[in-house]
Amino acid sequence: MILVNTDYISGKNLEMLGLVKGSTIQSKNIGRDISQGFKTIVGGELKAYTQMMNEARDLATERMVEEAQKLGADAIVNIRYASSAIMQGAAEVIAYGTAVKFAN
């Protein structure tokens, strides 16, 4: 499966199959929250949260790809990511794009 954030794939004619998406909601872990809270005192990257968001993006991408495979897609174009707070301590990450099949 080819994944791109452009609306084309060089050298390929594309047949649009439709919008595909994948999402996940991640919540903070109390132990992680406490340790990262101390980090805000001195400043710097909150590595545990960076890791959590990277894992969330990976999972959302996997779910988007699974949806595209069910449509028989060869690729997903115009991929975008978004995140939003769902409630205190929880965030949704969504990946979405257009599933396409290579046309002859």
C-alpha cells in the first residue's frame, strides 16, 4: 500500500474509491502524568507524551489502511492527520485520506 500526502502519485492514473479513515483515543497514564508533570517544572520535551502520540498516529494509520484494503485500494492519497481533546486527559488522533486504485 502506497501512502502519500499529495493528491497524485507520479506516473499513475488513479481511480478514486472514497474517503478512508482510522482513529484512536488515547488517555494519559497516571504514572506517566506524574512524571511528565515534574518535567514541566524544568522544561523540555515530554518524551512519554511524544511516544504516546506517535503510537496513536501509527494505530490510526493502520486502521485507515485496513479500511482502504477492504475497498481494494492500491494506495491512499492526500493523507492528513488531526487530533483533538475528547475530555480532560484523553485525545483523539484521526488519519484520513482518499483510497485509490491504479487505473490502466
